[in-house]
Amino acid sequence: MVQFFRDLLLLAIFIIGLTAFMGILSHWFSLKVFGGKSVFKFVERSKSFQSNWKNVQRRHQ
């Protein structure tokens, strides 16, 4: 009976690990195929806006 639960646990770990790995691979593949050069377009645009901002000084009372 102990061997059954050990095998069940190993199978569950394998299935969860395989699912997580497939998610990582599919995310990477979709970025390479559909992302192109515009992957960080919005991030770069936000950085360009924020680069000219000045820091806000806190008032001490």
C-alpha cells in the first residue's frame, strides 16, 4: 500500500512539473513567433515618458 502512494506521489509530481515546463515553453515560443521586435514596445514607451520626470520632494513637518 505504501508503494502505491509513493508511485501516486511521484506521478503527481511528474505531471505537475511537466505541465509547468510546457507552460514555460509555450510562453517562450509564443513570444518568439508572435512577439517579434515589438515585445517591449509599451515598456520602452513608458520609460521614455518617465525619464523626463523629476523626483517629488517630501515635505517634513
